[in-house]
Amino acid sequence: MTVRYERPVSRAAYLSRRLAIFSFLMFVAAWGMHRFGPLSTPSFLAVALAAALISAFAAYLAVIGIGALWYKGARGGKASAAALFFSIVPLAAFAYGAANYVNLPPIYDVSTDTAAPPDWLEVPSADQAWLGPRLPVTAANRQAQLAKWRDLTGRRYDGALDRVYTAARKVAIDQGLAIRLERGAPELALQELPETEAGREEAVPDALDYIPVPVPRPADTAPEDSVLPPGDPSIQGEQRTFAFGFRQDVVIRLKEELETTLVDVRVASRYGDRDLGAGVAYIESYLRALDAELLGIAGD
């Protein structure tokens, strides 16, 4: 009589694979719709949290399946391995956010000038949905930032305001900032003199064909400035983080002091009461690029 051994089957292992694949696809679809599509940040965070919870349960079932394989020789080892593999992405994103949430100060608005942060040209607002209302920035928040990032300060350049403003605007655009508002942008209009053949013949070889004449900027050429609050030249815009596309509001302030120009940057997360370090990362990246653009004229 032939005895046929039948291996047991771990249902937990195969269920874990199905759940892990589902959570992975759900997370990737939500990420794509948020990063490149119309999905709002609160909705994306809700889906990402749900995907992470499902992935955690799938990983738990996968461990049960591996235990059944080890102790009973049950089928499902490959399914458990696949479940663990597909669970990595949602769980890694959740772990990264949770680590920053615990280890970084509870702030969503950071500035290189904690004593007098740059003013918003237009105060940003957004529907926080299930995230709930967030409190205004307080002095305690600024002190928490200062305690964590003491080296986060503005830059002083030994250059004229117009030159530094042009560089600051160029670097902002290169860094992906979508500029919405500007105030006090310095400009020099060039007035061209009419050119004639006689004048060309009589001119000395070193004479200029066109004579640049600085002309004050007419008030009626920039009607948008009239509705903005008075203050230092500033640039305000919106940018998105590289990986997840979280929206951030940015304002860059320039202040002319004697023969130098001081540049300060303020960044606020559009949603939530914490930016998980994204604001500081943007400021540091922006100032490094601005230093490179204005290489040789940076001061203390």
C-alpha cells in the first residue's frame, strides 16, 4: 500500500500576497494621482495610511506563512516572500514619515529669519479636510526651529539689489518655484537714441551706438504692486517636493542694507501641522544654488 504525503497549505501566505499586491497598487496609484494629477494631499495621505495598514497586516500574515513552512513544511513560502516584497514600498514611506514626525519639531512654517520672518504677499490658505485646522505659528515654534537648525540663516551679498534680485528670481525658477506674486522688483528701462547715418559717420570709433539711460520705473507699469502691502522686495510662489509632490508656499525677501543685500527665505507646508523637514531641505537647496549663482560676492 502506497502512502502519499500531502503537504499542508498555508492560507495565510496566499492571503498575504493578495493583500500586499492590492496595497502596493493602491499606494502607487494614489502617489501618481497626487504627484502628477488632481488628487489632493489630504486624500493622498488617507489612502497612503490605509495602504500602509493593509501592508502591515499582509506582512504579519506572511510571517505566519513562513512559520508554517518552517515548522510544518506548508506550501506558501513564495507567496509569503512576494507579500513581504510588495509591502516594502507602503511601509517604507510610512516609516520615513513616522520617523520624521517623531524626531523633528512640530512645525510647518520655517524661516531663515526667526525674529522677523518675511511677510506673505498673499497669505496662503487651503482646505485641510480631515487633517483639521492648524494653529498659527508662534514664538515657541520659531524657537523649536532655532534649536534644531541653528545654521539655517539668511545670506548677505556684497552686490546691488537689482543684481541679487535677478539672481534670486532665476534660481527660484530653476529650483521649480512657480512664481505667483512679486513686489518691488527693481528695473532699469533703457532709452535708445535714434540712429542716423550722419551720426554714425561723425561718431568716434569708441562711441556707443546706444546710450543706456536709467529711468525710474513708472508707477502705472506695475498695477499688481498697488494691491500688495508695502515692504521689502519679495518673491512669492509655490513649489512641490520631488518625491511625493507635497505643495509648499515660498516667499523670498531681499533687503538692501548699505552696499549689501540680505536674502531671507520662508517656506510653509500647504497642508498639515508638520512639514517633516521638507521646508528646511528646500531652503538649504535654494541657498546653495543662490551661492553658486552669486559666487564671489557672498558675505557673512
